[in-house]
Amino acid sequence: MKPLFLASLFGKRDMVTYLYDESQELAAMEDQDEVYDSLLAAKDAKRGEEGKPIALNDVIAEALDEIETQEVNVEILDGVGDGV
């Protein structure tokens, strides 16, 4: 089963085809546990992809804080040099 986030990269027609193929694959599964496990795996994959932008935002926020701290340090050092 392809991850759902890849399907979102395709056009609307390709997405319909993808969903149809997935539904056919699920219909062909005889074991209900296998269907359930496949749906849980797809849900987990989607949740994992949704978490990536949040983690990236956290990294960016930390980097911006570090940059701000460094800018303040540079201003302090520049101020110390003005008096000499």
C-alpha cells in the first residue's frame, strides 16, 4: 500500500485512481485483521507526515531564538568596544 501523502502529490484523477486501487486491494483481503492493520498503518503514516511540519517549526523557532541571542551578544560586544 502506498503512503497517502504520495497520493496527494498527484492530480485529482490520479488520486481517484489511487483510492480506487486501494479500495480494490482492501476488498480483496480475506482476513479482516489484515484490513484493520492496513488501515491503522495508513493512519499512522498520515499522522507521521503531519507531525513533520510541526517538528520543523520547532527547529526554526529554536534557530531564530539562537540568532536573536547572538545578535544581542554582538550588540553588547560592539557597545563595549565603543568606550575604549
